[in-house]
Amino acid sequence: MIRLLIIEDEIPARKKLKRFIAELDATIQITAEIDTVKSAIDFLRNNQVDLIFSDIELLDGNAFEIYHQVSVSCPIIFTTAYDQFLMDAFDSNGIAYLLKPFSKDRFQKAWDKFLLFRNQESDENRWMANIKTLLNQNIVEKSYKKRFSINTQQGIYFLDTENIIFFAAHEGVIFAYDTTGKHHLLTESTLKAIEEHLNPSDFFRINRSELVNKPYIEKIERYSKNTLAIKLKGYKNHLKTSQSNTAAFREWVER
């Protein structure tokens, strides 16, 4: 019996993962499905599992907070829309890094790596050697969206991603703001759906409703103790980071 823990706050992503797991040729028990950092910490302090499938950006924070507070001995397969956490993942017992939306083939390869580690000797040096081998492999394969289609009564036109200074969610709809100051209504329903198709080296979610493009960041000022005000080229108003995203944003923007 292989005991699994799923840490994922997106219901469609969780259903897809469970579908892939159900198709595996193995005796598996999903011991828990968790969507917050706090719940994961509470669970792992009192339970042991053989493998964790872990998203990174959760409802109440970053999943690495879990692994900083709880000592986890089992391997972790990370499932996320962000590739900037790659090195952090392998510092936290990560054996595979699946970028959303990942295919069944990519999932199977990650599972096969888990089985390989499970069958090997539990020698620390052997473990570290395998981790280094994984780091040298081309494990991240991702192509990013070059433009977005905009539907109007006159027809469809296209907006190049490189000309978008930021995306914003407002009352259930998503807008893209371009370099001329205009905003465009997108067909995508959530910012998270958009993030999955953007290069995380260029775009960052500064709060729940806004996603900025790094080349257009003109100035950053302190807004409060734990938040920052961001001035973007071509946009007159300041955008503000959330308290939970400020530290990660400062690290990202300096890369």
C-alpha cells in the first residue's frame, strides 16, 4: 500500500491528479486532500505518508512554509504553474517538478521516478546523488503564450504578450492593460489560468487580482510595513503587493 497526500487548492487540478493516480497500476491510498498551508502543517505533524503531491502557491501562502516548519522524510512531486521555485523544490525532498498543465506522460515519468527511489536503498549519499542527476536533466519543458485573442463585435484581434504591462481581475472578469494605457477584456476566467501560460521570469502575481510584467516596472516604493507600491510604465496609478507576496516579489524582481 502506497500512502499519498495531495496538497492542492485548485479543484480541477486536484480532480485531474486523482484521475491520473486512479489509472496507475498500484495499490494506493490517498490519505488526505489539503488546500492550505496550515492544514498541511497540522496533518504532517501527526501523520506519515509515502509520497506527497504538492502545489506551491496555496490559498493561504507558499507551500515551502510547510516544509520549513515540518520535517518531511518522504519524497515530494511538485505540481505548479511556476518554474521559479525549481531549486527550492529540490531542497525540499522534491524528486520531480510538473509544470501545469502537465500531461499524463509527464505525470507517469514523475511516478516512475518515485518508484525508482522507493526501490533503492535508503542511503543518504545515494539519495543525494539521484537528486543531482535529476537536476542535470531537462525536467522543465514549457512553451509560453505569445499573444492573447480579444473578441469584439467587430471581430477578433490579437494582443502580443510582450505589450501587456499587467493583467487585472475585476468583478469576475480579466483585463489586460497594454503599453498605450488601454485595457482589453479577455476570454480567460481566472488569473491563475493566465499564469499557467506565461513565463514566470517575466510575470508575477503581486496580489490576488493583479499580475505584472517585469520589463514595465518603473519604480517600487514602500507602501506600508509589509507591502510595496509599484509604478508601471504607461499606467498612472500604483499597484500594491499583498503582505503574503511582498517578500517573494522582492526576490523575483531582482533576478
